[in-house]
Amino acid sequence: MNKARGFSPAGLSVRDRLRRGPEGARGQGRLTPIDTSNLLGLVESCLDEAVLRHVAATLGRGLPQARQAVDAVLPPLLVGLVGAASRPAEKDRIAAAFAGVDEALLEGLDAALTEARVATTRGIGADALRRLFGESGTARLIARAARYAHLDIAATRALLELLAPIAFAAAQRLLRTRGFGPDGLETLLAPGPASPTLPTTGPLVVPCETPAAEQTNRRPAAKSFVPGLTAVAMALAWALLLGYWTLSFAPAVVRQTPGTDPAASSSLTLTNIGSQVEYSGVVDGERNRARILEVLTGVFGESNLVGDVRVDARVPSPRWLAPLQSVVLAARQPGLELKLVGDRIDVAAGRLADGARMVHRLRALFGDRFTVGLRNRWPSPSALAELASGSAFEDLMTLMSVWVIHFPPDSDETPAEHRPLIRRAARLMDALPEGVVVEVSGHTDDTGDAAVNLTLSRVRAESVREALIDAGANPSRVRVRGYGSERPVAGNDRPEGRSLNRRIEFLVVYD
């Protein structure tokens, strides 16, 4: 496996957004504005080669290092901005911050970042950050971004002061382009549990540069929408952030392709009650039914089996049939229940520790081929605290397999009741054998742009890694991976399913 590396969200990679020629060669012109209908895309479209060279000069680093730093610092900046916009109490702060930033900056970035003017631009950014986040909030943002970017505090502060005016001016550009004004403020600030309704027009391509015909009349329009700034920031990115401020850190429970009904899938349930094994299920044909019975008989003996497997030609062929014998052999322990559906394996057990150990064993056995998790288990911190301690590896394996953390909707602070578990996990990680690491993987629902979701999933995973490191874990023992919306554990057509999909999974692996 690859060694753990620094956080660099692929979804924000400036390098990969440069123009390419017919053979795929990178061009040297402005960034292709692709789809700039969201704040992230518009900011990216403004960061061309010339702008990045000015950033590199300010940081005193080469162009590749500057690109990586921008890739890493943009997510916490935009998450902080839109997170503040989701809280009505912050609307005055956002309006004040945006009032000090001129949208015209987007047309003159190259000049604004020259040696003669960069100090002025940084001053605008520093003032905007203080107005929005306050002194302490800005300090926390800088500290977090420094960890993501692997920069010192001074360099991170300089980078944020350069990026903040660009992001805030881009938000104003989106407000004007989308046609939002004060009249829509109250509606957009109260979206309720679902995502707010946006205009039904297709994706907007909002170039970083305003057409000359529009520039003459732009400033009067800007004044009219200043009171609605918080609404647009929230509305345009609500789907992206709806889960960042309400994170569900959960083990894998179900993997389901969006739109797929579990009832229409081949399935098999096994319950080992000690003296007997009860089974039930449905498959697509007699041949597969016979194979299942052959495996069960070979492992448990015909006299110990009770149940039946139905045949229904409407269901697809079971993906879990090929590894079925390995699954059954791993699950001969009395008290376990397994359910195989599609590409997932759900485990239930009378004792939490037994189920957690089985989850980890099956995950290690099948890797990425199947999603394995505890079924219908949402253990409380107090239940986790009662798990019997074995070796450091087994104890950590158990904890990481079943841990669930829910965040308040307006906070990214870890709830107090989970802090002892974070400290415990950090201590256990230090006692692991050489080469063993914890992989923290982030997942999202399918709301919004796939590239944005990929970035968000990495931001979530990195936030968990940060909490573990703050509790004393060795950074080399924790790595992150983002999957975006590629691995749903429930349907995305209902709020409950989307909530399950916004999650963090843990896996203890040998590097």
C-alpha cells in the first residue's frame, strides 16, 4: 500500500484544470472555467498560471508547492464561509465581510497580486476574515489550514489572506449572476431539513472575467444584493455542506446503488444459534440455490441446517456467491447472524465485541470488494466504553468497527461525550505493531457535484484525522481517503438514506 501522504484534495486540483491540447498536453493559458455554477468552481476558474505564480512568490515556494498549498487551503476556507452562511445569526458578519471586497478584483487578479499591490490585497483579505470569523475564529481556521497544507502559520496566514478576497468576490459574482436579492433572503435562510430549491435553469458557466458589456453597469447591481449575500452562499453550497456540520461517523451498514431496491436483490441470511443454523434467502435460479446448499451442508452438516432458499428469476445473480464459503467459514461462531445482499455483508451478534471482531475480520478478508458492517447497531459511547479490553490491536479493531459520532447541525466540534473515546483510540494506536495504520475514509450522499463531493469526503476524513492527532495519535499512524458519493450505504432518495451515506468509516490495516 502507499505510505500516508499529506492532504491534497483531488477535487480542487488546480493542475488538472489547465487547458489541454488535442493530445492532452497542458496548456499555458487561463484555467478552463468548466462548470462554475458553484462557488468552488468559480474560485478555481480564477486561479490561472499567472495568479499561482504570484502566490508562489508570496509564499517563497515553487509553483508545484504553491498549487498543492492552494488545493489544501481552499476546502477549510470555503467550508468555513458556507458553514457560517448556514447560521442566520452570522448574516451580519458575512455582509460586513463581503462589503469590504470589490467584485472587480476578479478582473484584475494578476495586477492585485503583484509585488507592489500584494500587501494591499492581503490587508483586504485579513480584514474580511476578521469580520467574518473574528480574531479567535480566524486563528483556528489558520491552524487547521496549516495542518492540511503542511505550511507554517505565517505562510498559511498569507495564503488565506490572498484567497479570501478571491472567494468572497466570487460569491458576489454568483449572487449577481443567479439574480438573488434581498427579497429571497428569508426563504433561503430557512431551508429546513431538505436542500433549498434552486432555480431550475441548467448549469451556469460564469467566467472569472465579466464581459465588457456588463462591466459598465455592474457596481449599482452589486449594492442591491449585499443584504442577500449570506443567502446565496448558503443556497449555492447547501448540498455540499449539509452533512459537514452534521456529520454521521458510522460503520458501513449497507451498500446500495442509488435506485436499487434491496428487496429486489439476491440475499441470504444465516443465524447461528449454536446447535442449529437457520437460513433463508432468495436467488435467481436453481443452480445457484444448489450451490448455496452445498456450501452450507459442507460447513455445518445437513442435520444442523433449518430453512430454505427461494428461487425468483427477477432478482440478479448473487455477487456474494463466489466468496460464500469463506464467509461461512469465518462465521461459525454461535450467536452470529449474517445477511448478504448485493455487495454488502451485514453482521449482528449478541455481544458487541463479537460482532465488531467479525466485521473487522471480514473487511480484512474482502477489502474493497464488499461493504461489511454491523446491522442495526448504533452503540452509545457508554456501550463502547464497556467493551472488554484485549490486545491493543483487538481493542482498537473493535472500537473502530462500531464507533458512531453525530455532530450538532451548527458545529464542527466533537461532542464532549466522545472525547474520551478519541483519547482512547489515540492511545491504542501508539501501541500498535510497526506497519499497522488506521485508515479514515470519508463518504457523502449524491447531492451536488461529484467532484465537490469527493473533496468534501476528504475534508471530513481529514477532520477526523485532525481530532485523533490532537488527542496524541502519531500522524504517521493515520491516513485519509475520500470516496465521495461512490459507495452509498443506503438509498439517496430519502433524507434518512442521505444521512447514513454522510459518514466516516475506519479500517485498521497493515501498510
